[in-house]
Amino acid sequence: MTPTAFLRDIEAECRRRRIPTKHLPQIDKGRGLSTGYWLDVHEHPTQRFEMFHWDRNVRTPVFETYDPAEAERLILWHADTAARKANP
């Protein structure tokens, strides 16, 4: 599964759970990064998911995992937590 398809599946799950999708990370495609949360998927030698926050040229790790199911769970948890903080 491609990183874009992976994030699209998570987006569909967010909609099903009524979690705002604006809190999902963007895919890191090696271009210039804007401020926000990003998902980097390394596919060689094994698939690794890394989510980080980018702000003023500082990369702050959020999580790193080799398990796609755990990556999905952590992204959904992060999006849900961010939505709850935004709308108390």
C-alpha cells in the first residue's frame, strides 16, 4: 500500500468516527515542509512509519513504528486528541 493510500484509509476512518480530518498529518514527499504534522514512510529495507512536527526548521518526533496498524491507531489518537483540544 502506498503512503497516500494508507493516509486515505485513515482519512476515511476519521470521517466514520467523526474526527475532523484537518488534524491528520501530511505526507512527506521530500519537498519543502510547511509548519504542521507530517508522516514519513520509509519503505526500504522494511516499511517504517514516522510522524513528526515541523516548525521553524525544527523536526520534533511524534512517533516511529514498523507496524501499519499501530501507525493508524496512533494517527487516529493524535487527530482525536487535537480535535478535542481545539473544541473543549
